[in-house]
Amino acid sequence: MKSIEFLDRIKETKRIKQSLQLKQPVFIVLYGRRRCGKSTLMRHIMGKDDIYYQADQQEEIYQRDAFAREIAYKFPSFDKVVYPSWESFFFGLNMRMKKNSTLFIDEFPFLVRSSPALPSIVQKLIDSKSLTYNIVICGSSQQMMQGLVLSSDEPLYGRADEIIRITPMKIHWLQKSMNTTAINTVEEYALWGGVPRYWEMRKKYKTLEEAMKMLLLDTSSILYEEPMRLFLDDMRSAVQAYTIMSIIGGGVHRSSEIAARLEKPATFISRPLANLIQMDYLKKEIPFGENEKNSKKSLYKIKDPYLSFYFRYIVNNKSRIEADKSQEVYTDIKKTISIYLGDVWESLSRDFVTHSNIQNIKWDTAKRWWGKGIDHKEMEIDILADSIDKKYILIGECKWSDKADIQLLSNQLDYKIKNLSFAKNKKIVKVLFLKNSSYKSKDINIIHPDILIKTMH
């Protein structure tokens, strides 16, 4: 079977290889959350004359020694020389490496933590124009990597030829990896999200139930404490991030209410919330048609499926899990899992609208809407999107259940359409997003998992 890591990353691979083929040495930066395949991508791109080194959290002198030993596999006796500084180390390597070969440094932030002057040294190497080889650096600390190359007061600012963020993979690739039905793929995605390493771990088990028990409901599993490791990569206060995510996972979504749970003013959590959004762990929802800056209806939701499941089901049940009552927890999860799957399906459906051309119409970003209709009654709509030319408006509902009454759902949409003031004078496109692919209709667009997944490349 084709390995998970190379089912995707087509665009990233092309960009990196094109840059490495340039005549002059280049500096490339890769970053993104852990377990998304950054290291494997680098090793996949490596040529026979290239060197790869994965840093760890040692003191500076031990880092150089370990790095030199790795290089010695390619250039014997390289580790027999004493390098008093990183500058002498890199210039020594310059005498050995072939022109246009590449040095790949994985987890670069570990080197910087033990040697804060390292970015300035790399800057001098790049600016000197004396390097014969390319440098590719990579790291899982998203904030630190962004700061090193995107902050104007940092030495490496403006030096990178490519800055590429490695993000979780789309659901389409999960189906290819698991070789399963579209419905089962949505159910798998709801637990593992788009992180390829999680998919690899999942594939060791025969069923989703077994994988859930062994990977999420077992205290000895790697994934049992995974969120804290993610936050330690990026947050000064991982405990604060973990607590905020726990509160949101427990059903509290307004910033004022989150702050109240922490017994802090709302201004106290604005920065942590912004950081979690920047790292794609959280998303900020505002109703369709509202101004993002001025809206007072903002809701904070967990964006990543794995983290969403974890903070919805695992955190609140840790005491029982650690008391060897995982089977009881699993039984309770099954009682509400369909509601959770419905939330994931709704999120996937909005993403689908944003990136597809339903009825050959290009759509703007799809959003949810909640508020009072023309009749002054509260109502919610799962999906709303304007066409790019503003002539059409798409209105959709999502249902994750085996049976659906198409006529009833269509009538409910018609009622909501009549009560939307901003839908007046626009052509309406109605869409139902349903679990079962057997439903057909001439009067309304129906999207099921097979269609959605084929489109989500």
C-alpha cells in the first residue's frame, strides 16, 4: 500500500524542488504542527548528496557534536575537528558539501533554544553569498518558526526564498489511506482529523472502536497526552491553552463566558484565543453577513477534529479512564457520538461549499447563521454563502442520520428563506447535505459524503 505521507504534499514538493534547482543557494523554511509529515517530506525530497539532521534538546556544544557525527557518515572525519562556534561549523561544512547540495535541519527551534545567536549566524552566512549549499530548516513550534522568519526585528526576516506551512491533510486523502467507504471516512476523520501520523497509528487496529479504545481511552497511548505536547511546542503557558480548550470543549463558546470560567476579565484571554486561532486549533465563528470586527455574536469553536473529540469526550472523563473504566466511557460516548459527527459533517459541508462550484456557481466563504428572522423568532441555518458575483445566495441544511424526509427538510428551508431579510432580491440555491447517498431530488441539490470527499483535494 502507498504510504500515507506521499498521498499528498504535491504542491509543497513541487515548490521546494523548483527552488532547490536554482543556480544560487536558497534558504527554505518549513513549519507546522507536529506529526503532519514535515520530517518525512524532507527525507522524501533529499538527494544522495544532501544531509539531514534532526536536532534535539541538548546543550549547544553537545548539539554540534551530534550534528558533526551525523555529517561524518557522509564526510568521514568531519567529527574529528573541534568547532568552537556554529559559524566555524557551517563554514567547515561549506568546504565539504557539493555545490547546490542541501542541508536539511529538522526541529531548528531546538538549536535556537540552546544557542539564541544561531539565527544571526545563519543570516550572516546567507548574506555573505559565500555558501555553496542550500539550507532547509523545519520546526514544529509554529510560533517560534513564524517569529524567526516573519518578524521584522528578527535576523532571518526577509532571507527565506520559500516559507511553507505544512498543514493537516484533507479528508480525501484519508479515504485513500484507509481504503474505506465515504461514510466511514467521515467517521474516521471526526476522530483523527487530517494528521497523517494519527492515521498510521489508527491503521494498526481492525475497527474504529478498537482504535478509539486503544489510542484515546488508554492512559498509556501516545495520543492520550498529545494536546499538552502540542501546546508545549507553541505556548508560554501550555496549561492556560489546555484550560481554555477544555472550557470550549465543554460547550462554552463566548469569550466573556470563557473568561468568567477562568475568573479573569475578557481582555485577559484575547491574546491566548488569537494564538490558538493562528495555530489552527480554534476557529472564530460569526453569523453570516456580520462584520467580523464589529460583531458581538462571536463564538469560539475547536477547529481540529482530533482536538475537538479530545476536549469534548476525553478531558471530562479522565478520572474514569484512569480508574480503568474506559468501557463505561466508551458506552457513554456512543450515546452522543451521532451529534458530534453531525457537527463535523456540518463543518466539512461548509468547507465544501467554499471550495466547490455548486450549480456551476463560484461561492464565497460559507458560514453558519443564527438570529431572529422577519417574524422575530429565533432560528439557525447551517450553511449560507453568497456567490462571488452577489447574484445568488446558497442556503443549506446538514443532517447526519440514516433516514431523512426530503420534503420536510425542503419545506423547512423554504420557511427560513422567507424569514431572511438579506435573501430578498437574490436567486436562491437550496442544498441538503445528507449522510445517505440514496436520496435524489429534482427540486433541491443533495450532497452526500461520496460527492464531498471526491471534491476535497
